[in-house]
Amino acid sequence: MQYRNLGRWGVKVSAVGLGSWLTYGNDVEQDVAADCIRRAYELGVNFFDTADVYANGKAEQVMGPVMREFPRESYVLATKVFFPMGQGPNDYGLSRKHIREACEASLRRLGLEYIDLYQCHRYDKHTPLEETCRAMDDLIRQGKILYWGVSEWSADQIGHAVNLCRQQGWSPPVSNQPQYSALWRTIERRVIPTSVEFGVGQVVWSPLAQGILTGKYRTVGDVPADSRAASAESTWMQRFFTQEVLDAVQQLVPLAEEHKITVAQLALAWCLREPNVSSVIVGATKVSHVDDNVAAADVTLSHDVIAEINRILEPVVTER
């Protein structure tokens, strides 16, 4: 396993992290989830990501007891705040009230004394930025969290937050969690350059484009029964699930075989070629998925291989 600094900050996270979106607390049995978490930890993963809204708190409840089996100093646990956790007018967003109460609720579900990385799950246009930044700084000063970050914030939003925190002497955000893969490259144009300027690291989600970049889907009419494309969560992958995209991904198979790696490892290593990416967050519904994905941390792609991946996928990139 390789470990990378979270942006310019001292804390180090595993190049491959394990997430819990659409999996733990949902379709994956609790004992299977626990086995996946333990296997990831055994293989050197120290970055684990969840959110209060994942399965309405159940993902945190699944992950917490397993994480408590490990020495607290040996892992970096991330969770998030923003989306509704109730029906009340203050049960969502990034107000001081909701941030404080959501943090306490996450700590109770996790059964931990502090959160390593607390992330603003989206930008809240209805709350002054200074209120959000100050609330996060307060949590750090209180020892409830160690670092804070954002998810899916624009380059301007990230820059404004860092500058405001610097002006006020508050702890600035250290990370951004955007969608990023060889098929979804939006952050390359402005978010990554801005993040490099301000020392913010990317911990990216969906680096396998909802499983499309594993190469297991060959045609839109032949979906494996136990795959995500056949589940209730398939709506998240529809933007990638076209025959044109599947055909292009199949062209990666011989390239992966030539280098004795899987297509998934090829795709994850493609993301990790970017120095500003601190970690790629993968999901796992089987221990074998953990083994396959974690091995990508030790794969280094040559410039020629990266160029070939780009040539193959360029015509079907969904967002850039």
C-alpha cells in the first residue's frame, strides 16, 4: 500500500480507500461488510469513508463497531454532513446548528470520540460561508474533528473557503471529494489546479464509474444478475451504461492483460497518476473486490499506457 498526504497537510491516507455509499447498511449483509472492512485494513487501507445520509445513518452504524476493533491511531475515518436527516427545517444544510448536531449524531452512531475528516457533502447556498467555516473550526478546537473538507464544491467555492479561513485564522478545508474517473474528468479543468494552489487534496468517489470500468459489462442487454446494473441503485450508472461506452471499455481488456492487471486496477491506477489525488474511494460487496481494488495502489502506469487509455476512452468521456 502507498500512503499519500491529504493535500499539503501532514496526515497520510492510503492511496486506495474503502467507502460505504450504496453498500453498507443497504444491500450488503452486515457480516459481509465487516469482512470487507477487516480485509481492507489487513491489506493496509487506513482511509475509510462514510456519511450520515448513507442508508440514513445505518452505514455509520455498520462501520463504527468494526473500526473500533482497530487501534484508533491506525486509521483515518471520514464522514459527511449536509443532506436531510429528518423532516425539520434545521435537519439539513451547513448551518452551525445542523453541523454541530449532525456531528454529535455521527459520533454516537460510530461510537467514536472524534472524526478524523468531517466533510461538507455539498455547498450550502442558503448559509453564509463564514458560518460554515467557523462551525468547522469550532469543532476542531473542541476536539470533535481533526480536519474538515468538502465534497463536490466548485473551484471558486474551494478558493473562497480557504481564503476566508486564512483571513480569520480558522482551520481551512484540507480535502475535496469529487466524482472522478477516466470517464468523468470534470475536475481536471479548474478544481484540481485551484486545489493544488490552496493545498487541498482530492479523495475521489466513483473512480470505477459505478463499476463500468471493471470491464464486467459487455452489452447493455446482458447484465449479470448480481451486479449493480441489475440492482435498485442502477439509476446512478445510467449515464455510463451505453453500448458505446461498454465497447470502449472492452478495448481496455487486452491492455490490462498485457500488464498482468485487471481492468479495474488499470482504471484506479489511471486516477492515481494524478498527484493531487490523495485517495480513490472504492466500494466492495465482496472480499474479493477488496483484494482486486487494493492491489491498484501498487500499479504504476507508464506515460504510453496512460496515453493509450486516453485514446481509447476519449470519444466516450461523459464529462470533462
